[in-house]
Amino acid sequence: MSPFWSNIDLAALNPFRRAEGFVALDIGSSSIKMVEAAGEPNGYRVLHAGILPLPAGAVQNNMVVDKETVVRTVKSLIQANGIRSTNVICGVPGRAVIIKKIELPTQDEKELEANVEFEANNVIPENLENVNLDYQVLTNDGKRMDILLVAVKKEIINSYAEVIREAGLSPAIMDVDYFAMENMHEMNYEPNPGEIVGLIHIGARYTTINVLRDGVSSFTGDLVVGGEAFTESLMQSLKVSYDQAEKLKMTGLLEGKKSVDLQSLLKPASDSLVEEIARTLSLYGVMGTEEGVHRFYLSGGGAKVPGLCPLFAERMGVPVQLSEPFRGFGMSKSIDRGYLADSALALAVGVGLSIRRPGDR
């Protein structure tokens, strides 16, 4: 069976040499986010973090299109932050991933691997020769096993791996943003038995949803709407340029002055996003029942939009709060805490990637 990273040469990696380290790269549709974290006896410590923008069109249809620009941006991000680690943990977007759940009788690992690949032929709508396939056992009661199958087209994996190699780095792990969100949340929050938690990551062009039931993903999905919808709304309302609208959205300032009610201006776009999320969750039976989500955590740069959090809470009828991606982490002395606090929500997926290591299941 081919796991996500089977096409990546791991021979040079030595996970016991701490000096080599790992750095996480979240290559998104509008920016690259980088987080480097070191494992310590009591958890993890953030060593470096940073974000650099990408031009529109550099990453399209879940693949790196403008490889030269993305490679140059990765190099700049690594050099500007003095990163010495060369082993990369990279994320691929969940919307590019095929995820299926299957059930099998309890069996040993060798037998399981063969049977999982056999079952994958029946449920994965792609020729297995064209995908990287991996699996994880979710539950095992001694009689039956619930198993999560994940498949990604090799061409998508390769588009990210090639960028990493051409930037002079070594791809070590390919993860999925859904599971990175889950890792980030698990690292920072103590689970409440029986609680169903919704993780909503609002990126520039997409919003990613992951619903956790007892800490395990029970629903994942994406919406083709994100923070740029707020920027476009401001452009139309105020007849300003994209750059002006983006700066106003991020700082509340227009031409250096705070002269508009940003929350009121953005309310129609906030209403639309909240309704899209609510409709998606209801469509798949995640809301509107006794088994509905008990609490939501918002992350991503778009989560900072004024008024969005309380509006979402009012619509859903349950507590909604901004996630704290670095809540459970120690900090290196060299970290700019002000920058980290300001960028934390955008770095949420990168945080979840940063604590993955070879051999994790």
C-alpha cells in the first residue's frame, strides 16, 4: 500500500537527530504559512513562525501552478526566519482528498494492510495506481474496527513535493489540513467526554469544516468562500481598490483613518458565510438534532472579521469562540509575541502540521 509520503525519499531522515528538526509549511491559495516547533518533555515549543503572500493564481485547483514563484516564496520565508531545519511537513487541502470510512473484523496489522487495500478498490473512485493511499484505525472493540481511508492523487502530492525539493528542502510528511486542524485543537484543548466540537477555518478563498465527536472527525467539508468575500464586499460598498479594501478589513483604517463602521459594512458578507456553514452542517445532519455540535472554534485569517464570532453564535445557538492555536505551546525567547498573537489564527493549520512526525498514526 502507498501511504501519502511513499513517493518521497526518507532515506536521509534520522528522526533521532534532534538538530535536524522539522518545519511545517501550509501552502495556501493566497499565502504560505510556516511554523517550526521542537518537541520537549512537556510538549512543544515554537521556534519560528511566519507568513508571506502569494500572487493570485500561484496555487489553483489544489495544485501549485506557478512553481517558480512558490519556490522563491518558500526560500524567502525560510531564509528570513533563519530556519536551519530542512525536513518539511506539508499540508494538502482536504477538498483535494478522498476520505472514506470502512468497517472490518479485528485483525493483525499485516492482514489489515492487505484487506484495507482490497476494500479501497471498492470505495475509492480512482485507480489506486494514481493515488497515494493511507489509513487510520479509529476504533477497535476487539471484534470490529472502524477505519478511515484517505487517498490523494499523486499529481497533487508531487506538485507540493517538487516545490519543497526545489527550495532545497526535504519533504518528510504530507498531511491533510482537516487532520492538521484536529491536531492543533487536540494539542491546545482538553477534551470533554461526549462533546461534539466544530472547527471552522476561514481561509482566503475556502472555508474548511471539521466536526469532532469524542475527538475523532465525524464530518469534514469545504465551502468555496472565504476571507476574500469580505474584501470584495468592501470594494463594492466603498468603491475602493482591492489593496485598500484588504487593508481596511485587516486594520479598520481607510487611507490612514478610522472613518467607517467596519462591522456594519461587513455584516451582509458575514451573514452569507454563516448561512452557508449552517446550511452545510444541516444538510449533512450535523446540526438541528440532539447530537448537534455543542461548541465551535473559528480559525483562519477570515475569523478576525469584526462581529463574525457573535453573529455565528447567535445563528447556531451554541458557544462560538476564536481558537487559540498556540495556547498549549512554549515560546522560544526569539519569538515576536506580538506578531505571533496577531498571526495566530492564520497559522492554525501550520501549527497542527508542526507537531506531526514520521511514524505518527
